[in-house]
Amino acid sequence: MPVKQHAGYQHKHNFIYGAFVYIQNLQAFLIAITILTLTPGLDTALVIKNTSRAGTKDGCVTSLGICSGLLCTRPFPLLVFLLFYCSPRSFFR
């Protein structure tokens, strides 16, 4: 497949700056992400522990704390990605 030029960078196919990931076995990938999604994690264990030990109120407070932590930390990687994506020449010379 020929190498195309895009804004001074070389890339193959229709992806920009190597951000495309090939999935060799789609069925195995779908099974793996389904299992990982359905498996309860440490957050769930913490909420169950606090709810069973101290009651519904503490379980709700724990859940609210986990959700607020996710809400505060998730936009940061998006902002970093947008910074790199919008000005690639200043970071990738």
C-alpha cells in the first residue's frame, strides 16, 4: 500500500499519526471486553463493604465520591489528547 503525505507527516491507510489499532481477532476482543466490563472492580467492592458495614447512607456517600472522582479526572486525558492532536507540529518534530 502506498504511503500518503498529510501535513508533512507520512502515514499508511486512513489513520493519522499512527493512532489506528488493528484487531486481528474481533470475536476474542469482544469476549474479553465483555468479561472485563461485567467483572466488578475495586469500586464495587468498596461500596459493598461500606454499605454492609455502615448502612445505605455511607454506601451512597462512597458511590458519590467515586463518581465525583471520575468526573474530575476523566477530562484531563481528553484535554491532553486535544492539545497533541490540534498542534502536532510543535510536539512531534
